[in-house]
Amino acid sequence: MPPASPAIPPKRLLPSKEASLFREVLNLYESKQLKKGLKAADQILKKFPEHGETVCMKGLILTHMGKREEGLELVKKGVRLDLTSHICWHVFGLIQKGEKNYDEALKSYTQALRFDKENLNILRDAAHLQTQLRIYDGLLDTRHTILKLRPSLRQNWLALAVAYHLNGNLTEAKKVLDQYEYILKNVTDYDVEHSEVMLYHVRILEDLGEHAAALSLLDTNAKSRAIVDRTAIMEFRARLLSKLGSTDEAEHAWRALIERNGDNYDYFRGFLRNKEINLDCLTNDNRLEALNVLRDFSAQIPRAAAPRRLALTVATGDDFTELVKTYLVSAITKGIPSLFADIKALYRDPEKQQVVEDIVEELRESLASSQPANADEPPTTYLWTLYFLAQHHSFLSRPARALSLLDLAFQHTPTLPELHTCKARILKHAGDLYGAARCLETARLLDGQDRFLNTKCAKYRLRAGLIDEASEILGLFTKKDAVTPGADLEDMQSLLYLIEEGDAHNRNHHFGLALKKYTAVQKIFDEIDDDQYDFHGYSLRKFTVNIYFSLIAWENKLRSHPAYVSAALASSRIWVAVHDDPSLAAPSTSSSSLDEKKAKKKARKAAIKMQEGTKKIPPTSNEDKALEPPPVKDEDPDGSKLLASPDALELAAKFLSPVVALVKDNLDVWIATYDVAIRRKKYLQAVQALDHARRLSPEHPELHIRTIDLRQRVSSLPQVPPAPIGQVLTEFVSSILSDETSLETFNSQYLQKHTSSAAAVLAAAKVLRKLDASREEVEVVLFTALRTDVQLDIRTALVIISFLGDIQSPRQDEFRAACDSKFESSTIFKPSNELEVLRKEATKGNIAEEADKVEVVG
């Protein structure tokens, strides 16, 4: 054995033969010859069983070979055997990165770099982790080190500039790019990678406000063919000329872009902004000028829809009437089904809404009087006129008028699927969920291979609580060998399906199953977040840095997506309800829980089948994927353990945490945050949530309930929390509800102020219940929601009925019957026996027979 080196611990030194074998182990691992690598590692360990680096490498190889538990134990053992080896720490970091434990992986890489500061592989991995975790200060140091080690590699210069940019230091990013371009040699024409770097340089100069330098750099490199993206050149040039005040040149540049793509709204906005006209803030002085510009473009590019649509937003009075009439008649004649979706944004202005209604009604009357004699007009024009008006009246909450127009349309063309989907939407808004599902079933049968119609039908069945029946529809187009249609849709990350089925279970009071779907949504967003990891290296290698910044910006606000917000709010409400009433998590034995039992049994069977299916999946050869843990066996298929979790409030807080930071203008988010925080005894967080909610809507009914709740909780505390929490808490409560005002008086004053709001009536009734008022008193308040001067909608009526059930009111059926009379088109308030008949009618048809006729795409 060679003499021990003072720089290397004696226990790490190996004789030349074993040292050669260890190098071979590293090479065999890199080339994916895992069996040979394992054999070589075993040869070393026979003589040197305490050699930490070999133990770690054997563990890493075993992990790749599917023996995960054994591999992990060996890696941990190897690290303990040699705490100063960069190889051991690197291997441990790889394992943790594979488990998506990025914080711990970065700590391992940091340890590895303590003992090998110039290891490029570790430095690159550390840089990617720092970007993933948004640790931009550390990223700068890492990128500096990499550039010093490999200054000849172009991507290292770009990576350092990107690191400065991410850290907010554009000036230093510009200096790095200047130096990079100064030393760059032998760049060929049409080099796409260099073109991207030059565009990035222009972008940085623009962001720094150095518009003249940016334009000069852009023009120089465009002429020399160093920048090859013609569209990007034109867009940058138009923006820069506008910012420099070169009005005529900028106008020419914007006009060239519009001629290139006449349906890009941003180009028209840029053109008008160059004339100091902001479409989002028009004045009487520039409105006519903007309208004339858009009219000119409409004449020059008659096929472009963007200038004609923008003109409708700008125009008022007679100009609007003239333009919108041409726009509507043209679209209706062409038979554009999406016309109403395009036009309804104009309804924010009541005058424009009335003009649209008058024009289309006049068109309908004209066509109706000339049917079928008018040979000049296509017969479909009348049909699409009726279709548009039905949507119009439905949007304005006139279901009876909308349905009568659809009846005329059905007499004209009963086989148009759009008519059936429109009727379904009207019935859904009117409270007839089973009727809506039945209409979608009719539409679906008109074209059994149309995925949109089948998906829409399944969605409406879920809205009606027909979960099994919806699954049958979904099964027509999911994989034949899938465990269940739902499992396949979950694998495909179908947020629509998960949210809709979760809501359906929630409405059916199957809270565990609902939570399973909502947490599946959370996992999907975690996976999307993890997926960006690969792009931190890929975008630099491929020099796609401009679009990379768009990716980073998008990922930073990923969890502001409506699906995530909806799942987070619904989950937190369930966990809060279970915390307040643990009996909701207890297994139910009543006859009414038959559907829940069936759903849970089905979920268990699906989980077992899914587990059996995962056993057949061979390990992948990709390094990172092979290090990922295998699918965990689902020990809670029906969500009962999740529902009764002892740390449910912590799970809710974790779910809500990113939403609070990203969706600050959503009052429901702040209310949900308060509900979780106050029960976790996080008083400052609860106060902050209520304060934000008050800024958004100080008179909101839910905020009224929480104000009373906070006052009660603070009053019942055995002692005020220590400073500064106690002082902030008491001062905030006093600021929103004076100590001299009793809770009963405060609630009465609120009700008197909002007598026409059904939601406020419900809030006042809930507060009365919290104040231990008699059930009769609560009922009296709730029944005021049925008065003609109170604006009662279907959703609020359903919540009131549910609340009457919660307080075991004998007048629940009375309120339900009153609502049934009030909402004539609704069936949701019918007695249970009538609802069962409607349920059966909504799902008539044999899916099994139909499946043979449908082309199933796997």
C-alpha cells in the first residue's frame, strides 16, 4: 500500500489495483453498465469494506437497478464512513435530487464543494438547484466559479449574465455580455445561438432604458445577419423607436408588423400608443382619432378581425351602432358559434348591451317575417340569430326567453349540437342540473366521436352529482388498459376532471374522496414545478434564453392558476369543517351513506389495480428519472385518513400558502387563510388576513361573520398573548368593532344596512347562531330572504337550505318548497322522490352498446 498522503485521509486511499477498479466503477456508471459496475464495486469492498466512496457508488448503482431501499442505506453508510469525500456528498446529493428534495440536495452539493471546489459537474448541478430554489445570490458565486474554470465555453458567459439578470443586476449582466462579444471570434452567418444572445443583449439594454444603444445594436446585428429572427427584429425595433420618440419611423415599423400579422392585438395597441393613445384609458379627445385609425386598418386589411373588434371597444353612440351592426350581421351570416363569447365583454356598458340586443332582435324579426321566402339570405342566418339571442338572454338571467328562442331554433334545425349545449347551459344556470345533463347527452349522441361533446356531457353529469355515470362517458375516450378512466385522466394531468369530480364528491358530502382529488391537483402543480428543473440547463445549452425568462416568470406565479386556487380553497374549507366538527370524519353507518360506501369501495379497487399495474413498469434508463422513488402504494384510496389527519390544519396552511402570496385580490383566499390561521392560533396571520379582506370588501357577508368570530375568540382567551402579538390583536379588534358595541347590536345594524342581500341575511343568521340565539329567531331571519325585495340567487338559496339542515330546522322543507316556486325553471329544489326520477331520465341510454360504435383512441 502506498504511503499515506497528508491531503487524503488514509482510509480513502486504495492500492493501485483497487484504485484502478474504482475509476472503472465510475466509468461503468457513467456508461450505464450497471451490472459490471456493481461487480467491480463488490471486488473492492471484499478487501476494503469500509471504503466510503465505493459503498456510495454501489448504493447509487443499486438505486438505478431498482433496489432503492438497499441503495439508500448504502449511500448513507458511505457518507458516514467518509464525511470529507466530495464523491460521497455528490452521490448523496444525486439521491436527494431524485427525490425532489432540492434543499437537502443543495446542502449536499455545498458540502461536496467544500472538499472539491473546482468540480464542474457538482458546480453545474448546484447552479441548477440554486435557480430552482431561487437562491440567486449563491447562483452568482457558482456561475463566477464555473466561468473562471471554463472561460472558453460560450454558455458559461451567457449563464453568468442570466444569473446577474435573475438577481436584478442588469448593469452587470450587460457588462458580461459586452465582454463576451469582445472576445468572441469566428461567428458564422445565421448562427441561431449567437442570434439569441444578441437579442438578449438588446433586451437588457431596453430594460435598462438605454433605448438608443439597444436600437443601434439591433440594427447593426440585423444588417450583419448576426440576428436571424425577423419577427423579433421588427418587434424590438418598433418598441424601441416608440420609446425614443421617433414617431414617424415607429409608425412605419408598427404598420409593417400589422401588415405581417393583422390579428395581433398587441401590434395595434403599440401603433396607437405611439400616437399617445392608450386603449385602456381613452379620453374624449383621442377616442375619435383611435377609431379612425382602426377604421383605416379595417379597410386596408379587410380579412383582419382585430381592428374591427377593437373598434367596437373604442366606439360609442352612433359610431358603435354602425360598426357593431356590420360586425354582428357578418358573423351571424357566416355562422360563427363563438360570436357571443366574443361580444359579451362589451356588456359592461349597458348602452352597448342594449344596442346589441336591439340590432339582433331586429334582424330576427326581419328574418322571421321573410322565412322561408327570402332566397337571398342563407337559411342558417336565422338559426344563428336565434342561437345568439338565446345566449344573450341567458347571460342576462332571462331563462324563459332564452328557452323560447331555442324552441324556435330546434324547430328549424333539431340536429345542431350547439343548440343542445346552449340549452344545457341555460338550464344549468336556471338550476335544472339533471335537465342540463340530459341535453348534453342528446348533443353527445349526435356525434358520438366528438371528444368535446363527450367531455362536456361528463362535466355536466359531474355537476349533477352523477359521478359513476360521468365515468362511463369518460371511459369511451381514455385508454382501454387504464385502471379507471379517472386514473388515466389524472395521469394526463386533467385539471378540469379533477376539480369537477372533487367538487361533485364535495357536494355529495364525500369529503375524503373530494380531498383525494384536490390533493391530486396539488401534486400536479408540484410536478409542473419540478419539471422546470431540466430547463435551467437545457435553455443555456441551447441558448434559448429569451423564452427561458418567460418560463421563469410563469413558474413564479404558477400556483395562481384558477384550478390550484379552487382546490386550495375547497380543501381548506373541508379541513376546517372537520376540525370544528370531528364527526364529519367519522365513518357513517346511515342508509344515506350508501352512495359514499359504493364510491369508497370503487376507489379501493382502483387503488389495488393501480398498484398491480405499477409493478409491471420497468425502471427507466434516464439518470434523474431512475433515481426518482417508485410510485407509493396508496394506503388511503378513499381519503378517510387524509380527512381525519391530525395535522389537517397544517396541510391546509401549506396548500394555501402560495395562493396568499400570488392571489392578493381574492377575498375568498383571505377568508380561508383567516379560518385556518385562527384555529392554528396564528393570531398575527389571522389579523393580517382579515385586514386584507377589509380592504377588498369591508361589507362582505363572510367578513362580517369572521369579525364576530375574532371578537368572540379574543374575548374567550384565558390571557392575552404576549407582546407584540397581544397588542396588535386587541388594537385590531377594537378598530373593526368597538368595545362599547355589543355583538347583537353590531349584527342587527349590519342586517338593517343590507336587507336586500340574501348573502347578508344568511351571514346575519349564522352570527345569531354563534350568539346562541333561539332556532326560531334564526329561522325568522333566514325566511326574510324570500321577500320580493331581497336578491336571492340559487346558490345562496341552497346554502340557506343546508344551514337550516345544520340547525335541524323543521322548516327546511318549507323553505325548499318556497324556492321551488320562486325559481320556476329550477328542479334542484324538488322533493327527493321527484329528483330521483329526473336523475334516471338524465342518464338514459346504454353506454356499453355505444362504446362499440365509438373509435376509442388510446
